[in-house]
Amino acid sequence: MGHQQLYWSHPRKFGQGSRSCRVCSNRHGLIRKYGLNMCRQCFRQYAKDIGFIKVRVRGRHAPMWVLKAKERGGF
């Protein structure tokens, strides 16, 4: 068997090798929460388009991303 037949021949049904970013196909820094399946770089680029806003919470040092209230269906 040559190299071309063996390269990437193992089935990837689970684990980090089976998942990739839906935008750029990157496999590192994947955000799977809420079914986003985007790498962190693409998430930062498209967060506002998706409906996330960046907020600061008292007692936390770093800001966090939350979904807009009108898009969540409440408040």
C-alpha cells in the first residue's frame, strides 16, 4: 500500500479530528456550545451577526459574550 492510500485513512467518527469549524474548517479552538461549531477566531468575527453581544459583569475580570435578550425569546 502506498502513502496515498494510507494517508488520512483511519475513520474519524469522534474526537477532535472529527469536528471542524463550519466557516473555515479549522480544528483548533472549536466552540461547540449552542451548536455553533465555530472556531474562536470565526466566532469573534461573526458574533454580532449571529446575535451575541459582549458584556461586563461585576465581579468578573474578563468580559463575556451573551445572546441578545430579544433573540432568546424572553425579557
